[in-house]
Amino acid sequence: MEIQFTCPRCGGHDLSVVQEVFKKFLVTEITATDIKDDEGTFVENKGGVVAYQCFHCGFELRDVSDTDSIDDQDEAIGWVMTEQARRIWKEGKNIPINDDDEIDVAWMEFPKGTPREDIWHWIEETFDISIAELEEWYNSEVRKS
Ligand SMILES: [Zn+2]
């Protein structure tokens, strides 16, 4: 599965990387280990990265404490992956489950009848996050709303 940025503010899917001297590049590819921009360059090789932003509205990726802009590639990838896992986790809450603990409809790339546990393992492996963390995040979101 492709790693995809989704902007929490505008819902756009284009991430950009901002360099010193106010240059901004569109991110065209995110993998678990690398980010590539529209010049086909790996971002870690560019140097002088000051921020990662939504290409459309300028929403800036910030660290967990929300005080600092993320300027490190691995942190940016981690942010995007966590955000994506959370969206999937939230969406999964609305997927019906049958008495055998299998999904009762096809969902994403999983056919109807896939055991819920299989999907949990897939999420954990794909996004490098535990279900416990996701559930903790989800419960805090529910409390907020
Ligand atoms: Zn945006």
C-alpha cells in the first residue's frame, strides 16, 4: 500500500517540502524510508529543509508537542504514516463485523470475510504502530468530540 499524506485541515493529498531561501517542492513519493520531490531528488539529499507543509493550504507538520516544525525526513514519514493509520483505524470502526470476528463487507484491499485480527496485524506492520496506541488515540478523540 502506498503511503499517502492527507492534510487534516483541507483534506488535500499533496505534501511539499520547504527549503531555506523559501524554495518549496512538491513531494511526489513517500515510502517507509524515503521522500522524493518533483525533481526526482531524495529530500534527505537536498539539505536545508526547514518544514514539511500541505502543498495546498500550507498546513505544517509539527512534532508531538506541537511546538516545532518537523524538518527531519524520518519524522515526516512517521507523521504521515501515523496520520494515515489513524484515518484507517477511525474508518474501520464503521465496518460491520460478523459473529466470527470477520469483516462483513469488502474494505480497502480486504475481501469480505477477512478476520479482523489479520487486518490489525496488517495495520501494525504497514504503519509501524500498535493497535493499543491507535485505540488510545481513538478514545482520546472520542472524548474530545
Ligand atoms: Zn491542506
